[in-house]
Amino acid sequence: MIDIMDIQGGNVQSIRNWAERLHIQTRVIKNPNELKSNFLILPGVGSVGPYMDKLKKTNFDKAIKEHINDGHRVLGICLGFQIMGNHSSEDGGVECLGLINGYTEHLKVNFSHNGWEELTLDKNNLKAQSLNSTMKLTRRRITKGRVFFNHEYGFINQDEDSFSLPISENLNKYSSTLVKDNIIGVQFHPEKSQQTGLDFLSVIL
Amino acid sequence: MRIGSSVLLVDGYCYQSYGWKKLRPLGSLQNIINSLEAYQCDEISIIRPVRENDSIKAFKKDLVIIQKLNCMTPISFGGGIKNSEMVDLLHNLPVERLIFSSAFITENYKPIEHAIELYGHQAIQCAIPLGTLNGELKVFHSNSNTYISIESVNFDMIKELSNEIILIDVDNEGCNDGFNKRVLDCIDIDYNRLVISGGIGRKTVKFARNNDIASVMIDNRTLHSEYSIKEYKNYGGV
């Protein structure tokens, strides 16, 4: 079972479709009290100011922190990843959840980054992290393929103990995939990354 | 460069347009999306080619179809989004990007700004349909079903509020490699923020790739031929 946070601002239906293609039961939660599974997805379409406002208004900010402190896993997608850092320069500067040591800034190289990039993720490289991967959906340990990005802001990781992959050669200062113990953040949209997105989910679960 | 495709959604079914004059039925939206996904199409634009007589009832009816879509390919959706209330109705659709056309042309920025707040600036695309009238290139204003001069469009605001701009050559849609490159001259902007559509064939894909254009939308009529997107990707060097 996977919980998907719904604060009226993301492509929740795409994430449901994605997980359900792997026959994983999903539950869309609009209230933090409904949070029960050990895997929570923070969808990410929108801008950081309204997103953080909604998190605070609904008390999801505290619920996410408690969920992580209890050893459960969180996957943040795109903006859902960025809000787990310390702060973001979007919307004139916004303080974020501070769960990962890093920050978000406007992409320096391009105006925006819309397209597909190669991803190779070897689960063996995550051994230093307490990922608590439990579902064992596949024995495969490597995800390799192309993933879809659509963003104007990028996350700069400052946590030396975390596992981080760059977006591309051109955007190598920004994290594409970041794993810090039970926190997973991805700048790309795995729910819209066709077969690679499915492979990614089956490996990390 | 991305290689995508676009489909027109009319009364719940998909169509291919020929020069925006004739429509060829393609079938249900889910079937079309399944085909394009099987070809590993990079993105799909779903456009409602609506005019002034569009109603909120018809809009909601189309949203029900899109809501049910099961797909893992990036989707853009637009056509007839006139106000903030309509933007609110788009919540929770399996769609990443929103396309505005008449709202930009008529400088009706409220729904666009509302969409930016909900979906982020990266999610906003502006569609500018262009066609030739009496030998002169003009912008097609869908809502009023008329052509207007290029100079009357506020491109500065389009550049500011949209992430990418889709330039549609309406005369050549459905016509292989007929894309009129003069369309690119209508706006002074980096090509890496442009998506081109209408008459996109192999040569145009190659041209787009050589000019760092962000994306091309191949006409969907190719679904009716023995078509492989791999061939187009080869021309696009991706």
C-alpha cells in the first residue's frame, strides 16, 4: 500500500496510474490523520509558495516529518522533492521543510529543462543509506533508461552523506535523484517516464 | 529535442486535421494514447479546437474523458480555457502542462496567472496558430474564428508568462514536410523555447534539430501509416 498526498495541486491521478500498473494498491490522502502506509509520495506540480502554504495549512508539514522520524519512507517528485530542502529561491524565496541539507535555485544554464535524460540507478550504491526497501517487487538492482524532466528550478545537494545523481552533464550541479536514508527525492517525473518509471518504482519499493 | 505528437479532441473523439479544414477521425483518445506510448512518443498534446460557441458543459464532458486516461507519457492539454474557474476544474487530471491560446491573444491573463499559481510556470504553454491570408502570415484567433495581424499580439507577455510557445502552421497541418519556416519569424525568442507543429516530416525534424528547437509535433496521421517514431528520432539525432 502506498499513500499519495493530495493538497489540491498535483497530478495525483498520474501517480495512481503509475503505481497501479505495478499492481500496488494506492490511497489518496487529503488529511494527515489518514496517513497509514510506510511509503508516502509527495506529488510535485506547481510552485513552491502556494505548495508550502497548503502543506502548513493542512498540517502535512508536521505529518511528513513525523512519518520520516518514525522510519517510514517518503518519495518526493519534482516540487515534492524540492520542498524537502532548506529553502527555495522560487516565489521570492521560501523556507522549506529542511529534511535534506540543500536548496533550490533557478536553473543557471537553461531557462528551463523540459525533456528526457538518461538515468542509471544501481541499488548497490544505496547500501550506505537506510532505505528500508521492503516490498521486493523485483530482484533486479539496476534501473537504466530515460526519464522525463519538466522544471525551471533545480536542487543543489549539500549533504555529503547522501547519495545523489546529477541530472546531466550540462546540469551536473543539480540532483536528479537523491537518497538520504528513508528520504528519496527525484527531479524527474517517474510517473511519466514510461517503462523506466515503472522499473524505478519496482527497484526502490 | 523532443519528438511528440498532437491530437484534436472533438466531442469526445480524436481527429487529425488537414489544414484546419478537414477532420479525419482517429478513434478514442485512450487508443490513440496507447499507440503513441507504444512508439515511445516523447510527449502528446491534446487540443480542443473550439470556437466561440464552446460551452462549459462540453468542456466538462471532455475533462471526464481526460480524467480517465491511463498513460505514462507527458501530456499537454488545452483549448477553451477561458477563466480561473475552468482552470480549477483541471485539478487532478493526468496532465503536466496546460496550453492557452485565445487567453494570450486577447490578453486575458487571469486564468493564466491562476494556472501558474496551481501548476507552476514550467507547466504553461502558449499556442499560436498561424496561417496565410491573402499572402500575408496572420495569427488565427480560435475563439472568434478570425485571422488577426501578428503585430496585434502581445508577445512580450507571452514570453513572460509561458514556458514554451507552440507555433502551429495551420495551413500545413496534415501535410508531410509542408511546415512554413516563415512561422518562426513571427516571434523574437530563443528557439529552445519553441515547439513547432503542422506539416512536420523528416526534413522538418532535421531542420528543427539543427536549429535547437525544443520540440516537434509530428502529425498524427502517421498513425495510419507504417510508422515508427524511431525513424523520426533518427532524423532528430536523438
